[in-house]
Amino acid sequence: MAFGSATRPPEPADTRADRAGTPASRWSLRNPFRLISRVHALALADQGVVSAGSFFTTVIIGRYADASQLGAYAIAISVLASLYTTQGSLITLPFAIQRHRPVGTPAEFAGSSLMQSLMLAAVAAGILAMAGLALSVGGTRPELAAIAWALAAVTQFALLREFGRRFAFNHLRVAHALMLDAAVTAMQLAMIAALAWTGHMSAVTALAALGLSSGIAGLAWLYVARAEFAIHLAGLYAAIKHGWRLGKWLFIKQAITQTQDFITYWLSAAIAGAAVTGVYAACMSIVAFSNPIVYGLSNILAPRSVLAWREGGGASLRRQAIRDALLIGGVLIPFCAVVVLLGDDVMRLLYRSKEFVAPGHTLDLLVFAAFASAIGLPAANALAAMERPRAIVVAALIGTILTVGLVWWLLSTRGLAGAAAGMLVGSAVGTVGLWIGFLTLVAQSVDTSGSWISSRLTGTTDSACN
């Protein structure tokens, strides 16, 4: 069965260039600043659009609903974010790493990835629907039941939109991702503004706006890009098996990372209630001003790490990872300084209610925790490009266990400021572990003259993913 045209679609130009080593790819290496500046600018613009949609949605809910509704919405978004990273670790990131050696034709490999994404969305929606039914029958937490039903309805559309943007990033078509995200954000904010104007703002209606905008834009993207996908069910199992060898480790790592990222949301809701979770979400909305920098750069730095490893081996990858870390650190340090100086004032300006007051040095600790986590991204990207996910899992597990324990203890004894301190310590330890693991493993791939020992790497890479 073919999706779109029955004939084999033409291979994308960027895939042909990567595979054949054409002058186009060599030109990018000879003139890195010209290419990188354009791609970086587009990636930052894209993440700026995405972060703007998330930020304004958070602020509007906080201003036109209350802290409990904002807390419920934040918990729902944490569930969606977990599904995004599950899709990324099991499907889109293995596709990015393995697309230069696909199962079948490039179009068939892309089609298998799309089918896997649709299957994941169906399973997730079913689980959320069962959770909503169980909560409705129990009758103890009706607000959580409503959130679960809303998530079940919007999950398919949200994951389709996320697949589309990741597909574009994996091919370094950043302009395509920007157009998709701009369409979603424009529609979402228009709906959110209408809900606020008419007095119908709540966590459930905000999720409905997100799902509807993602569905319209995601289906439009799929129609436009249909020629790049050829779906043959006979090869689906082979493609799943091919991606699972790497994806299972990336999934474990992402599950651990998501626990570390969202444990404060979940524990604050369980220990202190939804209102405290709403205050924490408001604090994180200030920290999220760094997202266009961190995630915008990460969206293109991960594929470029794959390219550095494939074309130059360990020495090239090590240089790329260090440059990436210096780039992220250089742009985040001024941001951290601004938050330390003006963060509390910005909180009072954005959120009118006295409910939204960050206790102690919560904002300062949270922004430094985000900085520590961001510095570890280049090392994680490099380890993923080497297909050495076990090292990522070990470092992430150590950091997460420490974070969970500290947040649980300090949230109960010191409040949100204590939880933020726990996040900072856990993030720093995890980042140090990633860099130690990467620098140790990449040194083994480079001999005394700096050459790439490809035969040795071929043997070790396969065993590392089993």
C-alpha cells in the first residue's frame, strides 16, 4: 500500500547529498559560518514561536482562571511532553540517526516511522481514555477525569504535529518546521484569546484549543508531504525491530529525564495541592524564556552531531560537542543574570494575583538548574550519534534518582525553594555524568594520530544497543 503516489517518490535533495558526499555537504563544511548562521536563526525563530505560544497560554490561564486551573493544565502538558519524548526516543530520533542506512527505500523507511507514530498515538489515547473512565467512575477527582478525557481527545493530533516538525528537523528543513509551528501557534492563541474574552477559560478548553490547532496544521502538513511516505505494512515489523535496537535505550533515557523534569509538578500536586503546582508552573514560565535558545539550538545540533560523527569520526564529534556546549553556555549566561536581577519583578507584572509569588530564591535556583541541564545536551546528542545510549541512561538515572529524593525531601521541609535546590543539584550531577561518559567513550574511538578506528566502532556499536 502506498501513501500518496503509487510510484516511488524522488529522494530528497538533502538525503542524496548526505549519502553521496556531494559538493553541497562539503560546501557546508568549508563555509560553516554562513550555513550555521542561517540554520541557527531559523531554528531559534521556530522555537521562539513555539515558546511564545506556550508562554502566552500559561499567562492567560493564570490571569483569567486561577492557580488550580493553571496547575491542572501544567500537569496535562507534562503528560503531552512525556508522549512527545516517547515518540522522539522510539521513532523520530532513531529515524534521524539511521536514515542514512534505512530499511527499504527512504520513502518506505519514512512511511514506517509515520505508521509507528500513529500506532503510538492510538495506544496513548486508549490508555488516557481508560484513565478518564476510571477517574469518572471513582468520582473522587472530577477535575483530573476531565483532564484525562481531554488528553485522550487531543493526543493523536498533538503527536502528528510533533512528528511533522521532527521530520523537518531531521532533514534540516528548518523553514518547514517554522511554517508548521507558526500555523499552530497562531490558531492556538486566537482560540485562547477567544476563550478568555468569553469567560470560558479553563484547563480543559485550553487543551481543546491546542488539540484543534495541532490537528488542522498537522493534517495539512501530512497532505503536503504525502509524496515522501510510502507505507508497506509487510516491512513495518522489520523497521520497528531496526529502530528498537537503539530506541529502547533512548526511551529509557527519556523516561528518566522526563521524571527529572516533571517530578516537581507531580510531587507538588500530591503533597501541596494544585495551587502550589500553579505557582511552580508560573515560575517555570519565566525560566522558559530560555527555551527558544536551548531547544531551538538543540533541534539542529542533534542532526549536526550525527553528521560530524558520520563524516569525521570521534575527533570531529568531540570538537562539535565542545563548540555546541560553549555556544549554549555563552547565550544562556546573560539570560540567567537577567532572571536573577529581574525575575521576581517580571512575575509580578505577568500574574496579577498574589497567589503567584515565588518563595525565597526559587526563580534563581530554577534558572541555574535549567542552565546545568542545557550544558549536558551536546554530550547527550554526541552519545546518541555514536549509538552509545547506555552511557546516557546511566548518567540520567544517577541524576534523576538524586533529583527525586532531594525534591521529595526538600519540598516537604523547605517548600518550592527547597524543591528548586534539589532540581539544581540533580541536574548538575547528571550533566557531569554525561560529559564524563562522552569524553571517555569518544577517546576510545580515536587513536594516537586522531584517526577514526571504524572497524572497532562497528563491532562495539552493535553490541551496545542489544
